[in-house]
Amino acid sequence: MAKTKLHRLGDLQLRIMQVLWDRGEATVAEVHDLLGARPRLAYTTVATMLRKMEVRGLVAHRTEGRTFVYRAAVAAERVSGNMAEHVLDRLFQGSLATMVNHLLTAREVSPDELAKLETLIAERKRAS
């Protein structure tokens, strides 16, 4: 079976992908404006990053006149899943229980969130 390509993104790449997931499509200028980073990124930095991301298969473009219009080439769920698995494997040695315990003790967890987690666990038990 072929190994699934991992999509681990740096902070800037993830922010760019979020713009594209939210908008569907965007030009370099639109991505640059929507990032709104402080300190503000150079337009050329965003253009270069989009080209590099296209080589990696993360984004694709179509041409509109002389302008490239970019779109995400991978789904948000796939990227978040790959990144979560990477964190699970690297930081928690693959132990989901250790990772969940860390999250439950390191953050404030509302009763509503706990109820959702209990429901997810119950559903998983029924499916097993």
C-alpha cells in the first residue's frame, strides 16, 4: 500500500492555507492583504511561498490574464489530520491517552467540551 504523503506546514504556510480554505481562491495580492501580519510580510515573500507550496502540491493555480489565482490543493482536514498525527507520534510517542491527558490538564476544558469528548468515546466504543 502506498504511504500517504504527509503535509506538515510551517506557521506562514498554514496561515496562507487558511486564507485559501476560507476564500476558495485568491491572488498573491489578496493573500498578502488578508495575512495582515505584523510586521507586514513583503509581497515577494508571499509570492515565493505560494510557488514553493505549489511545488509541494499544497496549492495549485489558474491564470487570469497575467495574474495567478491560487487555490488549496489539499483539504484542511487532511492537513490537520497529518499534523495531529505528527504531534502525537513525535511528542507523545504515539500514545493517544497521554496526548489527551496532556490537553485535558494543560487547558481549561468546559463541561460542554467534556460532554462532547464522552460522546465521541462512547460512539467509538459502540463502533468497535
